[in-house]
Amino acid sequence: MDDRRRTQREKVVYGGSALVSDRGATRDCVVRNLSETGATIEFGSAAGLPEQIALTIPRKARTYPSTVVWRRGNKAGLAFRTGDNCELAEQLRKSEKKKRELQRKIKILLGEG
């Protein structure tokens, strides 16, 4: 099979989550390979996966706005979108991280953590 990718993908096994709806619903997944321009991800089931998702990989501390370009069984191939949306997603990720840090500090100060 011809590999039509523009960049070489690195084989990895990273935990990830895919934002799959405007309401904030996410699905856990495993990232099987990764490059600057895309990834292959694996779910328990790829059923119901929309065309546009945001893939978050905590180990990389990044969120990738993505388009699903293929599906086979429980796997899906993603092409990362570039442009203003990427910057917005990165700002959102940083904001969410800061929020979690502040919530942990509040719990400690209140004696709950």
C-alpha cells in the first residue's frame, strides 16, 4: 500500500482524548502513530465519531484540531488542521490546565485535598 503522507509518522502508544461534540463530550483513545501533520487513533469503537474533532494528548501537552480522513474498524486516521483554530485550541488547553491547578490549590487551602 502506498503511503501518501507528507511527513513520516512515529509509532507511539499515548493516551489521548477526542473532543467529539460542541457540548464538551470526549472519548478516550490511544494514539498509535503521530507526526506534525496527523495521527492514527484507536477507540473501543469508532462508531459515532464526527468528521471534526480536537485530539488532546496530555503527554505532549497539546490539543490538535483534526479532521477524520479515514476509518477502519475501531481506528481512525486524522489530519491536523492548521491556522487560527490551532492557536485558539492551544489557548483553551492552557486555560483549562491553569483552571485545574487553581482548583487543586483551592482544595488544599480548604483542607479538602
